[in-house]
Amino acid sequence: MSRKLYAFLAIPLAISSLSAIAKEGMFTPEQLPEISDDLKATGLALSPESLSDLTGFPMGAIVSLGGCSASFVSDTGLAVTNHHCARGSVQYNSTAENNYLKDGFLATSPDKELPAAPGTRMWVTVGFSDVTDKVTGDLGDDVTGRDRYDAIVKKQKAIIAECEAEDGYRCSVPAFYDGLEYKLIKQLEIRDVRIAYAPADAIGKYGGDIDNWMWPRHTGDFSFYRAYVGPDGKPADYSEDNVPYQPEHVLTVSAAGLEAGDFVMAAGYPGSTNRYARLVTVDYMFNWLYPTYVDLVTDWIDAIETAAPEGSDARIIYEARLAGLNNFLKNTKGQLAGAKRVGLLDRRASRETALNAWLKEEGDPNGYQSAIAQLDEVKSQSAAMSKQNFWYNNLTRSQLLSAAQTLYRNAIEKQRPDAEREPGYQERDNKRLEEQMQRLDRRFDAAVDKAVWKRFITLYMAQPESAHINAFDNALGLDDAVNAGSLDSVLTGMYSKTALDQADMRLKWLNADKAAFEDSDDPFIKLAVALYDTEMAIEDKSKALEGKEAVLQPKYMRAIIDWQKAQGSLAYPDANSTLRVTYGTVLGGSPKDGLIYEPFTRLEGIVEKDTGDTPFDSPKKQLQLIEDKKYGPYALPDIGSVPVNFLSDLDSTGGNSGSATLNANAELVGLLFDGTFESVNSDWDFDPKTTRTIHVDTRYMLWVMQYVDGATNLIEEMKIAK
């Protein structure tokens, strides 16, 4: 297949045709033997078959943090991930007196490690199997809408319940290829996670939001957690009696590193991609939702920064939230710019035309065209519903309202048998809910929460009447006569009269029954009760549409897979937070005329950027080390310095943060932490010319640990390949 045809179709290509361009595909490990020839040709020294075992080496060393990835690097439970993945736990432990965000944190021995934020988990995969027949095998096409949605969820819950009969494990049944396949994943759930080491923001977040998604980059985006279990070796809640977990598989950390052109692969848990999304969805996202989010999140950030000025305790509390919002905002702007650059909507329309032409040529014996046409109609309805409820849905950004709604829903779900409860409110979720209520204490400030909520309500009130929800307007007394001053008075009254800002009260409400909520005078609980019927009506309609899609989407995906196969291609499923492998080489690039990206950045680049002010405020000790050219054993001769970050042509997305970047022998050579600004649109449309992923080099990580922060105790604990 030619590159010209690739540009026209914008679909995954046959791996054999990709030797000269970026390797598209976030492959499931079991797919790797099917592309073994190209893996070996690209430089893999291991057997591709060995990579397909999720519980063997090296995949068994890769763990999920839920939204980020990590990997074990010692046989005493030490795991390395990105600084920004552990930063929420660092923030949780920080105060104005002990600001670990500013100063960094190093436990010189395990007994000095700090508990991570409540709810922090490490999930170690111990089992994987196909359960498609158990989930959808007996569901005919006549079972659709809410009935199909409920049937699928019921079967998933039954499979999960059977899998979790053994204590200490967490199981899931995610869909692949949009419901064409379902897999059962069994994971050891490590609940006692502690911070072992996190460099200061001046290293771990160097460049901040200014450099985010940009190249060249000089960010030491790494931190270390340690996993603990009970004395019996089984998962346990935090206790001083717990002992470090001993993983079956551990990665060797390379101090020898890489050179330009070397083979690399990343193993981690990418969140979601939309490579197969239909044009109707792409049009809604890029012509309405993303532009609307840009305005909304800009307002959100402004509300927090105004209410929590730099240097205040409130700013420390909301640092992690602000970092996430700024990341989202920049990513969204990149998505929009990328879509415009490649003509995404036209490319998607062309792809759909090409698929239809192929189906027609083949005679469409399976009736895929009819199913696809019906799918587009359902997708259109979903987009319209999302647009209709967008501003109301954002009103729950109030942390206290969100907590009240969760607590009330929990009370209602507890009235039902466990197997009939909504996922997220079953017995298996009790601990998670408890930790969620505890975690709010260190992530909440009433003045900031009120300012954010007021901003969202003001935006909501400015929308047409058709976008309003009577239950909300009536509960807060919103009408044309309400102005900014009176709204402020209403909200001030609510925050002054609530007790939900106290952790012990939130935990108490976790055990309350439905009647207690309905008798409560707490203003946020009263509002949650008043909104419940509206919430359920919206949820019911949404689930009915999902149920309709669940009949049609697998047929569309089967058509895509068959089309790909007819052209000699291997289709891979969109990312869905399950373990994936992506591979390629260390590679710079030229995303546009006159702009050249070198594959490595150097220590000296840190000095060039340094201003002494956040976010370019490198520690003075580090600047002196660089001036003295104290490179130690970590220099790369080709660049005459210690490499800080490097580029590759790997295919990645959000959730890949913290993914282990491995060399041809599966040694750890870096941590994937970002993509270039020109790459972010690859969530929707892979562009081999511009797709580049950014990694922190293990040589820089070891250099900082040894010379800047003195984390030699951790270096001695790891197996280092020199």
C-alpha cells in the first residue's frame, strides 16, 4: 500500500509496509507474534512470543496505577513512574511547612517512606482470558437498547464476582474493538503504596505548563513508589507491620542507554484513542465539544488561580488539579490544531467512502452497510444529548455537590442485592468510596470550590432555556432576577451550613440510609436529593443509546477488520486502559518546514532555559554540576553531555504516562511521559510524519539521583546495566 493511499484512508497499515515511517499501533501483547517479522527487523532481540505473556518477563514487571503506568525495578517492590503521576501523592503529603512539591522528597530508608494519597493502587496482572462468549454469546440482535446494556453489565458483574472470590484481587471485563471482544483481566490489587522518592518540581516539572507538549524538553519526569503487602504476602491496607512486595519480574535499569536510531518499545496502559470513530462523532468533537471545552477550562483555571493565589495554602491544595487542567487545555488546543492541519474531517469522510466502496464491491454479504448507517444515527443522537446536557453536567464540578451525589447514590444502591447494584457502588467498591471521601480533605478549600462552582453556574445561566434543568434552577432559586451578587449570597449560605467539608461526616454518610438523606437539612445533600430523578433520567437515556450502539458497533468494527485484512493489514483495538505495546526507534523529526527536532536534549539545555523563576528554576546545585561538566558515567558521546529527554516515533496517548521504555533486550532505558504538540491529534488520526513521543532518559534519572539528590540508596537497590 502506498503512502499516498495511506494519507487518503488514514487507517492502520500493514506492518510490513511501515519500515520507513513511524510504526502505528498500540498492540495488545497477544498480537505481537503476528508482527514478529517487523519487530525483529526493527531491532527487537527478544522473542516476540515472550512479549505476549502478560504474566511473564518483561510484561509481568509492568503495572497499572489507574490512569498511569509504572514498572518494578527491584525485588523489594520499588516501582518507577512519572513525577506527574506521583505528584498528587506528593501534594497530598505537602504543607506550607513541609512543601515536598518545592523541596522534593527522599526516604533514605524504607521506614521513612510516606503513604501515598488514599486510593492509590498498584495493579499487577496475574491472569488474562477471552470471555466474549460469556458476555455476548447468547445475545441476539433483537436484544437492544437499555435491555442489552443491562444484560452486558449483568454478565460482566457475574464474571467479575467469580474472579474476585479470592481475596486481594481486582478483576475487570473491558471491551475490545468496541464490544466485538471482551477479555477478563485479573490483577493483584496492592493497596499499601508509599512514596520512596520524588525530585523537586524544579526537576520533575521543569518547564511546567510552558514546556508541556513541547520540544525541546528538559524535564526529569520520574518518581518512585514502593509496594507493600501484609506479612503473609497478601494485599493489605497500610500498616507499619506490612513488608515490601516481592514481584516475580523486575526490570534492569540501563545506564548505557541509547543512541539515535536504536530500537525502543514502550509497555503501559494507554487510556483511550478514537482511531475508528465515525465522522458524525468527529464532527461533534472538533466543531463543538473541543472548542467549548477550551473556553470552559480557561475559565476554570482562572477561577482557581484567582481564589488560590500563588504562595497560599490553597494553591498547594489545588496544584495537582491545576496541572491536570493546564495539561488538558494544551492537549485540546493541540487536538484542534492537528485536526485543522491534516484536514481530519475530510480524511475521515474519505475513509468512510473507501470502506463503503469496498463493502459494495464485496457484495456486503453480512449487511454491514445497513448496520453502519444505523450506527451513525445513534451516534448523532448521542452527540445531540451530550450537547443538550453539557452545561448542566458541569455543574457537579463543585466538590461538595459531587460528594453529596455520590453518597446519596450509594445509600440508594445499598438497598439492592449486591449483584444488582450499579458498578462503582457494590461491596467491592466500599473501600474505594471511603478513600474518596477521605482524600477530599487534602484536595478541598471551601473558598476555591465556591469560586469554581459560581463560575460554572454563571456559565450555565447564560445558556438558552432549552439547556436548563428545572430541578437545579428550582433548588437554587435561579431565575432571571438572580444576579452575581444574589448568587454569591446563595452559595455562601450553602457552604456555611454544610458539614460535608468534614471527613468524619462524609464517612458517616457512607453508612446512612436513603431516608436519612431525604430528612437532612444539609444544603448539598438536599440538592443531591432534588437532582436525583433528573440524573437517573439522563443516565437511562444514555444507557439506552449505549445499548443500541452495542449491537451495531461490533459490526462496524468487523467490517473494518475484514477490510484491513483484505489489504494485508493487522487491525489493533483502540486503547482502553489495558496493557499495550508500541515500538519503533529513537528518532527526531521535522514537523513543519524549517523546524528540526534533534532526538536528544542535553544537560546544558537546562542552563539555557533557566531564569531562576518557576517553572525554569533549576536547583543551584544542579546548575553548578552542569557548569562543572560532572557527567559521571552517564554521558552520551554523540552529544557530548548527559541526555535528559529523547524522542521516538512510538505511538502513544494519555495513560501511557510512566510506561516503561525498553531497549531491544527489555532493559529500562526511559519513561514515556509526553508527546509533542504536533502529535496529540494522533488520538484520532495517526500521522507518521509528526507523531513523536517524549521520554525521560534513564541516564538523566540516575544522574539526578546520584549527584543532585543523593538517592544512592535506591540506585544500590536496583540492578543497573552499565
